[in-house]
Amino acid sequence: MISIDIEKSLNSHNNLSVLQITQEIPAGSITKIYGPSGAGKTTLLKVIAGLAKPEKGKIRVNDITWLDTENGISLSPQQRKVGFVFQHNALFPNMTVLQHLCYATNDETWIKQLLTIGKLEAFAHQKPEYLSGGQQQRLAILRAMATKPQLLLMDEPFSALDPEMKTELINDLQYLWKELATTVLVVSHNPQELKGIFQRAILIKSPVAGA
């Protein structure tokens, strides 16, 4: 179970506003996070991952306190060990596809399985600049999965994929998520996108105006 109760200031169109979220997310579930642009969807993922800190709030994951601003508790991103797929991939330009995965794990069997799922076996020794947008996006997803995370945060992870590739990849990922009992949060701007895979959805409305 993931318990979230946070308040985080946002700078939206030069206006100060506040993201307020209170949610409980079941372990092993797949949840879509959607809402208008600027509502704070990406910020929410960053707060959960420890990449941004709210002014106020608590986050507990499987009965472990990750964040408690009142008591000065804030685990580092390394301690939280989440998988994160960034909206713009955030790949290392000087590392090959294989090196990206080896950086996260030394399990050769697992790496081979991931390359197969992402259909990147033939590109294992290519650097990101020689990959298409869809291939880069698949690599970002594989890298996030390489650590076998218990919590996976994905920000618009399928936007560059064609419908056939998207469907096939998601089917394979769903199998892995179930096998690993991974809790998955996916930010999407499209409320109809991938609606069949989600057990639940969180609508983030326009943020509350701050003082």
C-alpha cells in the first residue's frame, strides 16, 4: 500500500498554486494519473521518487515512512529504489543500449529478456543518438525495469510508440509487473489511452491557488 498526503507549491504560468493530493494506492496495482496540463502530474511522480520535496506531507510505502515533513524524514531517491521513466527519456548519450541496462543490473539473463521484450537486441551496441524516438522510449522503459522495482513511475512512457508496438510492449510489461508484484503509476494526458490495463485512475484537477 502506498499512502500519499502532500502539499507542493507549483509555478504554473507565473502563478503560484498548490498541488494537494491525498491517495491510497494498493500494492501491485496499475494506476493512471491524468488531468490538465500544469496540474502537477509530473511533480507528483518526482515527489514520490524523492526528486522533489513538498512543503508539507507524508508518504508511506508498505508501512515504511519515505517522507514525513513534520518529523524531518525524507529518504533519498537511492533509498526509495523506484523505477522512473522520464517524459524525455533522460538517457546517457555516451552509453550504449546494453550499457544502460548493465548500469542497473548485472543479471545477464534478465538483460537478455528485457532486450527481447523491447525488440532492441540488434541495437544493443548502439548509442541513443542512433536510435529512433520509439527505440529511445523503449530503452528508457527497459532501464527502469532493469532493477526489478517494486514501484515503477512512468511519465508519458508510450507517446512515441506506434499502436502495434505499444500494444505488444504493454502486454509483455503487464506480465512482468504481475510476476514482480510491481506497483505502477502512469502519467497520461489522454484519458482514453490504454484504458484497458488500469485497475484505477487518479484525476489531478487544476491546482489550488496559493497565498
